[in-house]
Amino acid sequence: MPDDRAFTREEMTQVIKGPKQKKAPGPNGIINEIVKLIFKAIPKEITSLYNEGLRKGHLPANSKIAKVILGFKPRMEAVSDPSKYRPISLLKT
């Protein structure tokens, strides 16, 4: 979008630091620790990649895919009752 300003490397560094480690990966299997290592190795290229998406005004279709798992609500007895589960969407890192 024309009004959006480009991401700075400092902003990207703060965003990359944000996600907690030891969290379940999304459908691509990439964990947060890997993303942090990649950004540390090539911060300029990763920042440019995100700025290109911002400039085009859209994300690639495959980045919008989530892995949905069902989490059982604790303290509920009827395991066979679908209302006792909640969906959890794991997005790509």
C-alpha cells in the first residue's frame, strides 16, 4: 500500500524476538528457534522479503494455511462429546 512505510531492521528484530521458544510448529514444521537463527544470519534479506510483501499488499497464499488441532477442555467428563473440544490453529512461523 502506498501509505505504508517499510519495515526497519530494528522493527524486524523486535518482532523476531517476540515468539516464545518451545512452541508447537505450524504446518511447515519450522519452529521459532529456526526463524530466529535465519534472521540472525541474514537480517537484510529477511527484512527485504517482508518489505516486498508489504509493497505488493498481499501475502503468499501458502502462508495463510493453518494446522488445526483439537484441544480437550479439562475438567469435562464426556470425551466423546464434540463440544468438549476447542480448536487450536497453528500458523506458519
